[in-house]
Amino acid sequence: MVRAGDEVNLEGAIYTLQTQMGLSVHFGAKTALAMQGRAHYLEMAQQKATLFGNKEEKLPTWFNQHQWGVEINYISSKFLSTTVGFTSFDVKEFTIKISSPARALLECLYLSPRKQDLVECYKLMESMNNLRPNLVQQLLENCNSIKVKRLFLYMAEKAGHSWFEYLDLEMIDLGKGKRSIVPQGVYVSKYQITVPKTLETNGQSSL
């Protein structure tokens, strides 16, 4: 239902999905970071909005058929819990939940390297010097993507963030065996991942 004179916008639709339909669909990845001033508003500037939801959740027909003015990139996945790592975002007279910076970066890494550039992910990580280690710990323990967890820890340590020292890596399942994130990259033995050469040579000294 829309009141006369009201305009239906994307934020209002997300509010409806979350509060009336009980879905976990939310702004995530770079879109959530940009909404919190953590990144340039690249997504919206390019007329895109990235949404994440749980694996079983499908966007309703009315949502898919409406012209929101931006390209919707919807990812349904179980790689993270739907109860951890959200923050409130005020939109006029209502509030929606969006991914916190730590969760949003994990979502970016989930999309990498096919849909998200890894060097850009590292640039985002470099700016996150004030994350709460207890929240990061909780997110990593709840994350079931080995690729995402290894990349996140590799980038956090490479960036030299002080909060990294407070993480209990023994409690984080990093799996076994090597993971080739990209072909013909550089092998990082500590995390057993192969990353782009441009990433390994970027920023702080290599591990």
C-alpha cells in the first residue's frame, strides 16, 4: 500500500521486505560501505545496488517487476549467518538494517575475484582501522567460506591493523589445502592462497 503522493523507493522496499515479510534481504558489499561513507558511492553512481539475502529467500514478484531506477544485483547465499554483523541505517522516517563495514567487506570478498576486484577489496580493507575485533571474530567464526576467511585475514594482516592482533585464529576454521583464487598469481604460504601479483605487491610488505 502506498499513500497518495508517496514515492516508492528502493530503501522503502527493503524496509517492507525486512519488517513485513521477515526477510534478511539487505544492502551489502560496496553499496553498504558507500551508504556508511566507507567508500565512494560507486555502486549508485553506476546505477547499481548490491543486495544480499539468505539462500532460500527469493525477491517477490512485485519487487522484481518494479523499476527502481538502478540495476539490482541480488545474491542469495548461506556463507554468513543472517543474525550477525548488521547496523541500523536511518532513511527519513524509518530504519533498515544494512551490512556493517566488516560484514560488507566479507561480502565483497565473497564476490571476488569474478564480480569484485581484489585490489579494490584491499583498498577498502586499508581504511578499516577501527573495526571491533570481537565482531570480526564472531563473523569469521560464523563464515563458512574458506576463501573469504583466508582472504580477509591475509588482507587484515597485510594492512597492519591493530585489531588483527586481538583475533583468535585458533577458533577460526581455515580449512586444509591450497586455494587458487586466481590463475598464475603469487602464492602466499601462510594462508595457502594464490592471489594476484598486483595485490601482493600493493600496500604493506608482503607476508
